[in-house]
Amino acid sequence: VPSALPDGEPVPADGALPAGALDRLGAAPFGVYLHVPFCAVRCGYCDFNTYTALELGRPGVGATSQAAYAATAAGELRLARAVLGDGVPPASTVFVGGGTPTLLPTADLALLLQSVRSHLGLTDDAEVTTEANPDSVTASSLQALRDTGFTRVSFGMQSAVPHVLRTLDRTHDPERVPQAVAWAKAAGLEVSLDLIYGTPGESMQDWLTSLSAALECAPDHVSAYALVVEEGTAWPGRCAADGCLRPMTTTSPTSTSSPTKCSPAPGSGGTR
Ligand SMILES: C[S@@+](CC[C@H](N)C(=O)[O-])C[C@H]1O[C@@H](n2cnc3c(N)ncnc32)[C@H](O)[C@@H]1O
Ligand code: SF4
């Protein structure tokens, strides 16, 4: 994936880790995170490492191919095993995050999981999760994920209110979430839902509507994130132009977010 190398000691060509990094291998449960850096659309607030098809087509970025990604990542897992050595315990959790992993064909996600299994090992009761956008799955794709060994799906619901979803640049409508959750449960997957609170224009009633809609889906887990205006995204500029950044109040959905972060105040109008 194209990016500037961070400052500091160069990574050894053979991927070797410093001895100290291997000291505690096996002393705690072992988990694997696999990143899939592709999205259909980039949401304006998001600073995760992800690329749209348009960005991948740009000169200098085109070296990254979505089609070749799973095989390349499988090669990295082979290298990880060589670097970690024989002392590596089987993974008890695997988390495939993004980006939008479910933009890849299920066969590619199956290859990633099979590579974890064969190079690192998986415990019998391993929790194997993929992130998914609600509109990037179907009943049959979720069933195929379950059949291939995934046990859990984490959907980016964000909100159940149309104007909030629009402000967040989301491509799904509110009805899609309960539908996707029902498909996932029918397939035998556990379900987690991500929500965002504190979006500009979101009222307390909007937030309660979203929270109720999430709970009505009876998920196994809900993660609620305060919207963070990240440097390098479109939002600092939008918020400056709209004047939507205000001190947080005790009655707003942002009232529990970190005061060290710059959060947009609800009720301050949309940003688009
Ligand atoms: C990396 S995203 C992947 C999920 C999936 N691509 C989706 O958006 O549906 C994981 C979660 O991080 C949260 N997130 C991303 N950027 C955020 C931000 N700037 N502030 C708060 N939450 C954020 C969203 O709730 C999102 O569902
Ligand atoms: S929030 Fe999810 S869909 Fe939106 S850009 Fe980030 S990773 Fe992609």
C-alpha cells in the first residue's frame, strides 16, 4: 500500500523483530489483525488507511491492486510465521478490519483466514470477526463467510437517522441495518454494531433514535464512538467553514467524549 515510511530505524529486509519483542510470546492470548484498505466511498470523517477505486487508479497509487491483495497479505502471514518462530501460539482471535473487508470476494477473505490457520494456527474456539458496511453484504455472502470459518461480523451502522447518515457520507439507508443483522444471525454469526454520536446536526432525540434502533436489532455488542474531527480529513475544513465546532454541553450526545479532542457540536447544522 503506498505511503511514506515513518521516521526511525529501517525495518530489516527479513522482517526480523528485536529480541525483546519476542520475550512474552505465548505468555498471553495471541490475536491477529488483518487490514483490508479498500472502500467504495471515503466517508469525510474517516482517517483510516483506505483507498477507493478512484484513488487506486491514480498514477503512483495504482501499484496497489485490490485483486492481488489477499495473495499479498497471505505472503505477509507466511513471513510473520518465519519471524515469530515455532513458539507462536495459535490465534484465539482474528479481526479483519478496514476499510471495508467485505468489498473483497468471500474467496479472498477465506484465503486470508486459511493463511492464518496454516501459518500461525487457530484455536478451536477462535473468534473470527470481519468488519462490514451494511450495504456491502447479502444473505448469501454472510452465509459464505460463516461457512468459511468467520464467527462474527461488526457492522458500521453509525446512525439510524437519514440526515445524520447523509452528513457522515454513508451509503446505506437506516432500513439496511436490521436487514443485514437478520441475515447475519440467520447465518449463525455474532453481530456487533458501531455507532457514532456527536455528528453536526444530530439532536439528542436523533441519538436516542439511533440507540433504540441499534438495541432493537438485539446485537451481541454495541460500540459507540464520539465523532472525532481528524486532521487530514475533509472535516476540519468543513467545520471551520460552517462554524459547527462549539464547546460541548452536558446535554449533548458529545458530553461523554474526550475534552482533548475537537468534536463538532450537535444541532450546529449539516456540513454538506
Ligand atoms: C474503520 S471503520 C470500519 C467499518 C466499516 N468500514 C464501516 O464504516 O461501516 C470502524 C469504525 O470506526 C468508527 N470511526 C471511524 N472514523 C471515526 C471518527 N472520525 N470518529 C468516530 N468514529 C469513527 C466508525 O464507527 C466505524 O464504523
Ligand atoms: S468509515 Fe468505514 S466505509 Fe467509511 S471510509 Fe472509513 S473505513 Fe471506509
